[in-house]
Amino acid sequence: MDLNGYRISDGEGDCKFVRSYTLAPMASVTVVRPDSTSITPFADREGVLRIGSSNAVFAQDSYVFSNGGDQVYLYSASGKCVDAICYGNKSIDDASVWRGAAVSISGNNAFIVRVGTSDTDTAKDWAVQKG
């Protein structure tokens, strides 16, 4: 799957794939800030992209996820919301992309990964890992 044109949004800013980036089936991509410390927890992972104009990903506006909670949306190149997640103290009211309680998360250096191959639009689709 080519992610060119896809974007990730927290409703306040966007992170957009501005060049071709092919994601193989069952593979993952991790998008990190351009500063050197944000990549440390992900140093051993494949598919880590730094946000920046020299890479395939470029951030717009205020693209920062809150440690306390946030909503995250994945939009296709055509602009359709294809997945979403909320965690911590945030919720999503649109039942077409999310149902139920937010993913429970606490503390810093935690990240959320997608698990399984089905999409229930609930917290069961996600797992919290510590960095």
C-alpha cells in the first residue's frame, strides 16, 4: 500500500505523507518528531520516519499528541477517514470511526500499536507498550 497523500491528524495539526512510501502487508510505520531524542524508544524498529521536508512525511500546524489523551485519525489520499483511535482523557463521538471507551494509557514514553487484523473501531484493536 502506498501511503502517498495519506495524513494523520489529531484535529489540531496534520502529518502528511508527501512522497511515495510503500507499506507492506502486516508492516508498520512509526512517525517521530525531527529532534534526536524522540527516536530513541524506536531505534530498533523498522519503518521509523522522522517528520521533515527531506523525508516522506511532513507536519503541518500543531501536530503534537498529548500524553494525557488525544484523538488520532488516519485519512486516505481521497480524504476519507479510514481509521481512528482515542486514548487517555479524550473521546470520539463519531460512531462510524470509533465506539466505546478510549484506550487507557498513563505516563510518558508509552506508545499505542495496532493489534490483530480485524477492525472493531474499539480499544480492543490497540495495545499500549512502554518505550
